[in-house]
Amino acid sequence: MAKKKRTRRAPGDWTPPPKAAEQKTRLDRTRRKFADARRPVPQRRLIATLSVLFVVALGGFLVFFLPSHELVGDLRSRGVATWAEVTSSPRDKFGSPGNIRLRFDVGRREVDTTLSDWGGKRPDGLTTGSTVSVTYDPHDPTRVLTTAWVKHPPAMTLPMLVFLVLTPFFLAGAVFLTVLRHRLLAARKHENEQEGELR
């Protein structure tokens, strides 16, 4: 039976195994590389959707905020105060005051109109048949608020608050996904370049 011939290694051929810390570092790097490769890249469609939602939320907030402040400013500068009778005081499906209708005299004519909202909200506590002090715009009597709200309007309403909270949420989501997409694509491009060099 022939004996297997052993090949002798030169003293410089043998290298000690890597230390445990180095092995762990290499293993973590490999795991990270596989995790990045499997991680889905955020699609442009999703980023565009979040960007559109951010614009819609910001626009919704401005729609409630700007006209209300403009109305209060106009009524403070040229508004006329008078007493009005509440002819209708319905509630919406959430239990909040709905389109409250008022009747008041402007000169020799009677105006029957809906109380203007402030940021999508109307004052509570107005019952049908009661009287309330209001301030109207003499150029357009349909622009009318309660005198109390002209002097001290609410700081924030629920519709304004909802849009105000959603605006930075959508913006942060769009920015985060954009940065994540850029990083993942850059990492994969770098890996592909390294593989090309090795080949």
C-alpha cells in the first residue's frame, strides 16, 4: 500500500487564523451587505405620493388659516356691529355647530345669511331664536362673525390642527425615503463596481 506523500509548507506559507474581533467585523460587514442588497429600494411613485400629500396638507392648512385671518382683519378695520337673531342652529354628524343662519337689519333691508366660519369652526351655544352680537362687512354683509370672535378668535381649530400635524409628517416621510433611496442605490452601484473590478 502506497503511502501518501506529504507536502511540506514553507515557513512563510502559514498564516495564523484571524482574531475573533476581526472575524466578527467581517461577519457583520457581510450580513450588512446582504441586508442592504435585500432591502427594497423606495419607489419614486411612493415618494411622489408623499410629496403630493404634503402639498395638499399644507394647502388645506392655508385654506383654513389665511381666509379666516383676512376676514377678522377686515371686520376689525371696517366692520359694523349689530344684533342678529339666530334662525337656525343645526349640528353636523360630529355634534359640532353646523351652518348657523342669522337674520339682521342692514339699513332698511333685512339680511338672512349663514354665520361665517373661522378655520372651519363656528361658535357653540347659539340656539334657534336667541340673539347674538355680530360684526358684518358693510361691503358684503354675508361676511359676518360673532363680535366675540372678531375681538378674540380661537387660536386653533380642529381642521387647522389636523392639517398642521399631517404637513410635517408627510414632508419628513418624503425626505426620509428620498435619502434612503439615494443611499441604497449608491451602495449597490459601489458594490457592482467592486465586482466588476474583481472580474
